[in-house]
Amino acid sequence: MLENINWYPGHMKKTRELIQENLKLVDKVIEVIDARIPVSSRNPIVDEILVNKKRIVVLNKSDLSESVENEKWAAAIKKSGCGAVIMNCVTGEGVSELVKSLDSSRVMIVGVPNVGKSSLINRLTGRRSTKTGDRPGITRGKQWLSLERGIMLLDTPGILWPKFEDPQTGQNLALCGAIKDEILDRQTLALELVSLLADKYPKRLSDRYKLTELSESPLENMTAIALIRGFLLPGKRIDYDRVSRTLLDEFRSGMIGRFTLEPYDEIRE
């Protein structure tokens, strides 16, 4: 398990204050989460701040998560009293449904880093109004944006919280790219990913990397992947940094398959 993630920069504190200060200006809040980790990507601080404010939860990156799980989580969120929309900002799936639900004149959008807020905003506005990327921390300050029907949307930077009660939460966020790789032990994170895939999704791991046999050792599996891909340094040493980057990039982009790391039935138990 990945431990001791140091990732709470000063702008996160400022983001919390920004949300609190501007909440009175909006009628409704769009909370964007990562459909692969629908629990870990919901910031508990947001619940504290929003209190009784009307909320629509967008399960974004639904093209990277399992369809059956998307439906289960959307139903559970609706049952809790929030709206829920399954979203794929790549294709635009779910955008029209979200727009129809925005019957308020002023709306705020919140979420942890790298859940796709900027991509969603670009879909809503129909133009590249915000910077987008596959790295957390792209949006740095608030900005008001105009949508159709006179709706004003307040964008805010991604906000994480200062301490994980469960290390698994931190690992899930790291695997899905919500925490910058630069402050993580990337190779340890990649080993955790290989361990997870070998345990729960062995065929997907084997098929993607053409592994004829899986070892019980994540390090041996990672080494085998590096050899198959030709990731070698001078002296035929394994380039563990390159294979780690490749594993994480291909997992995050969906090249290994679609995954819901927090299946609804398991979490409910």
C-alpha cells in the first residue's frame, strides 16, 4: 500500500476558502467525480461546505469505468438526494442531460484535481474556455463562464483534503492521476497497480502485455513487461522508471481496459 503521500499545497486551502466565500452566490453545485473511484474522488470537505445546497453529481470518465457499475453508483447517488449524471466528456455523452437539469441562474462546479472539470466546462460552453490536461492542478483561480439560457457557471480549482483516513483512498486517487506523479514514488505505485491487476484482472494484464504466465511477485511481472517492451538501460538493466510510467499511463487512458476500483456492492458491504 502506498503510504505517506505529501500533497496538500497551499492553493488547496485557498480553494476551500474560495468555495466557502462564493457559495452564497450560487443556487446549485455540480460536483464532478471520477467514475472509476466514486468514493475516493468525493471530497468529504465538500460535504461539509455545501451543507444543504442543491447538488448534481457528475460521474465523469465513464468511458474508463465499467458500465454496470456506473449505473449502480448513479442510482445510489440519486437515492441519497443528489442528482446524478453519467458523463463522458470525450464523446459528450451526458452533457445534454446535465444542461437540462441546470434550472438555476448561477451554478458552481467543484471536484478533486484531474476528474475532468475543465473538459466538462469546454463541453458546456462549446469552446476551449479553460485549460485542460491529464495532470492535476491545471485550474488555479475562479472564473465565471456563460452557458446557454443565461446560466452563469463558476469554475474553481480542484480541491483535495489534508489527510487520508484510509490509505486506500490515497492510492486510488494516485492511480487515477488526482495526485501529481512528481510527489509520489512512481515505481511503488506502479507495483501496486500490477499487484491489483494480477489479483483481480489477471487476463486483462496478461493480454495487454503478452504475458504467458503471471508470477505471484508484482516485481517479477513488472520486469517481464519491461523485457517484452524492450525497456532496457545500458548494460541490459531494467528501466523501471519507464515501465512504471507506461503502466500508469496505459491504465489511466483505458488501454488496459475499463475498471471500477470501487465496485458498488463491495463498498456497500
